[in-house]
Amino acid sequence: MNVTKWFGAVLLSVSLLMTAACANTNTQENNQSEKESATSETKEKNTTVETGNKSLSNIKVLATGGTIAGSSDSDTDTTGYKSGSLGIDKVIDSVPQLKDIANVTGEQVANVGSENVDNALLLKLAKRVNQLLNDDEVDGIVVTHGTDTLEETAYFLHLVVKSDKPVVVVGSMRPASAISADGPLNLYHAVKIASTKEAKGKGVMVTLNDRIASARFITKTNTTTTDSFKSLEQGYIGEVAGEVVSFYNEPTRKHTADSEFDISKLKELPQVDILYGYQNDQKYMYDAAVKAGAKGIVVAAAGNGTMSTEAIKGAKEAVKKDVVIVRSSRVGNGIVTHEKMDDELHFVSSDSLNPQKTRILLMLALTKTKDPDKIQAYFEQY
Ligand code: ASP
């Protein structure tokens, strides 16, 4: 074999070996990510809290998936990626600066797109948050979450967490693999907020795009942009600018340590469905929900909670079958006021809660009572 042929053969073998090694790593990564996305069980690893640097707060990051753990083969893909692809270790490792501001440990509670967060996962997450906050070694919690239903989980935690230690829910609009991914800085901010003394007692907070909002008021307002999360009428409670966390407002409604809702012994939550109000809507939607076992129905009604004659017929029959009807609004902002029709028909009005958050409060209210007057009082207090 002449020198050129020999050199060519060596190059070929080296490249074959490298291809095999890469394929092996890819398979391992694929297996790993399949396992991560398939599981909704809490992984037992990493459950201890890192207390390394005594001068820093101990913050536990509970991961549930979403775009903040999303990934795509293309770094310009900001819509077709797969949510909940990366494990929490990788998400935390992508922000090495965290170690300068807190002792951070991650725990994978689930790895799903938040459209797949169900009542069972809500209960599991909330119980874990309460368990961890009971531990003197834990100073605060960050929950990483998909943005599509983030406000529902945040509001649920706001109503059932039994502690005044900070809990911050964070997501991102762009996947971890994208150019200018917003997840790493959002996560850094979340840990920073959770480690801030002034964050104590403010209820569950949500941070994206440099803002700090109360779980009671924040909502997703845009399908794709990074400034999607807004607290339009009531405003934000604070802001993160550079390394400075500033608070300006407090949520005034009852929450966390003052809340009377207790999920510690609950195995499931009552079924509550949301029915949309629109021109020509029909009574059979109500009949179907009742027949399927709904204990409560939230109406995402038009305007200030107006319902068509057909919808009212359906809702009245539901009430006769002990189903609680709450009128909310599809408008997106404003209060659904309590009217004479509510007293006459035993309906409840949702105050300023949007339909998806109304569903959360109604599920918890139904764990206590079916009485519409008592449930109305909850909607005025929470
Ligand atoms: N579908 C994703 C989710 O909610 C979207 C996101 O996280 O932004 O999990």
C-alpha cells in the first residue's frame, strides 16, 4: 500500500469510528429524552436541596416541561419544536450563572407540554411544593412550565400553597435551541426573585420578559411573542432590571398562607368544564357536560357574561341537577358583575377571573360546598 492509500484508509477508519460513537451518543440522548418526556412521575434523583454556599438561598426548581425545556433541530425554529424535550439538569446547566445567586437543585416532576397538564399533575405538583416549603432548608421554589396553561397552574398554586416563602412560575416563548432563547434569562430572573427577601408573602408569582406578576392577574395574550404575558388591568407587582429585583404592588385578594383551600388529603378534583358562548350556541352543550359528570360549568360568555336563551335553558337544567354555573367572560378583560339573574337562577359571577382561572377556583370551591352563595363569596375574596 502506498503512503496516500494508507493515509486514506486511516482517515476512513477514524471517520467510521467517530460516526459510530456519535450515533451511540444520539441514541442515548434520544432514549433519554423519550424517557424524560414520557414520564409524569417524580424522579427520585436530585431530591435533596443543595446547601453548598451558606450565604446564598436554597432554591428548588421543579420542572414540568414546556417550551423552556423545548428543543428543535433548527435554531431558527420557534414554532415547530418539541416542548418538554430536555431534562431539568440540562435546563439548569444552560445557566451556569445561577450558582452565583443561589444554591439551586432541580427535580423533574413531569416533562410535558402544558396543554397536557391535568388535575392529577396539578395535585402532585402542589403537594410537592408544600412538602418542600415545609423543609427549613428550602427558601423558595421555582416551577418551570409550558406557557399555554401556565396561568392555570400558577393560580392553582396561589390558592393551595401553605407557606409565605416565594414560589415563582416561569416559562419561555422560545425553545432552548433557538437563537435568542428567552428561557435562560427568565429562569435566572425566577431564581433571583425566589431568593429575594421582599418576595416573601406576595403569593405565587410569574416571571417572563423581565416582569413580575401575581398569579391572580397574569394571562397569556399572544400566541408566539416574547412579551405575551400581560397583567393588563391590574398591572405587574414588580420588575427585574439588570441584577435588581423591584416590587411595587401587592396582590390584595386572599392567597397561599391565608387561603382556606387544602389539597393535602385530596386524591382528585371535581370535574369542571368550560363552555364557550357564541351566536347560535345550543343547550345540548350543557346537557352533554352534565351527562358526562361535570360538577361545575364555567361559561366563557360574551361581554359582561351575557348568555343566549338556549344557553340559559341548558344552564338552568344543570342547576336543577346540582351543577354549579359560573358566568365568566370571553372578552379577556374586565369584571363580570353579579346581576339579578344570578340571584334568580342561582348562578355565580366570576368577578375579574378569566374562564380558565374561574375553572381553577370553582374546582377548589366545589371541594368545600355546592352552595352558589358561598361560592359567590369565594369569587369575591380570591
Ligand atoms: N405548548 C407549549 C406549552 O405550553 C408552549 C410553551 O411552553 O410556550 O408547553
